[in-house]
Amino acid sequence: SSGETSCVVCPVAHYCFAGSTAPTACPAGTYRSSTGGTASSDCTLCPEGSACGSGASAHVPCAAGSYSLAAAATCTSCSAGTYQSSSGATACVDCPAGSFCELGASVALPCAAGSYRATIGATAQTDCADCPAGSSCTAGSVSPVACDPGSYSASGASACIGCVAGKYQSASGATSC
């Protein structure tokens, strides 16, 4: 304002070039944690695994389920079929076999009991296959397990059923006694 007798120190998250009448915010993807910046080059590039919005005084680590590369204004959600359990990540990892990962996943969710997934990258429970008849699949199965002799199962079973008294089954992988 007019009549000022001294200049004010440029605040954190900003820079002030010679003759400035107001501070300029550090651009998105950068930050400045100290006062007295004189040019946009005094703003520090946001490190990988963090985000820095416009006028940031510090970088903020990406939350689990997201990631960033250097100089990011925002973190990016992990795409479906991938996940990231750690904060401050620079990439997401493929969802392992036996599980599925939805958009922005921070953990891989196991395929439900009675289903399995043999390959990586599933995006939903519907990507897990029904356990075939004559076998069982516990939660998170990567392959069906054939029923032992003396037991059987229908399709989608989480456990095999023992033959009742008076019946038997001598083969493994049976669908009836």
C-alpha cells in the first residue's frame, strides 16, 4: 500500500521478483518451504511419490492406492488390476493371482471362497472363475484342489463333501459318490 517504508519478506510457497506488488504462488508440481523466494526457479520440484498443488509449502506423500512421478500436482489412483499398499509410491504393482484389485486399491482382495484366479491383473470378483465340480477353492485360491477319494463337490464349492454312510468314491476329483 502507499506510504510503506519497507518491503515485506516474500512468504513460503511463493516467490517475489524485483518490484513485485504481491507474492506469486509457486506453480503446481513445485513447493517452497522457506521465505524470500525471488523467482519461480526458487520453487523446488515435487519429488516422486508426492504431490504439490499450486502454492504448496511442502510436498505431500501420495496415499496408499495411488502414486506419482516427479513434479506432480496430484497423485494418480492405481488403475484397476493393480494396487499399492504403501504411501509415497512411484508406481502400482500388478494384482497377484488369487485376488482382484479395483480402481485405487491399496490392498489386493482375495477371490471369494468357491472361486479362483490363476493369473495376475484381475479387476473384480467377476474375473475369478467358479471352482469346477470335483474340486474345492478356499478364499484367495490360485487353482482348484481336486476332492480326495471318499469326497465330492459341485461347481463353486469352497470345500469337498464326504460321502455319506453306505456310499463310497474311490477316485479323486469326483462330482458324486
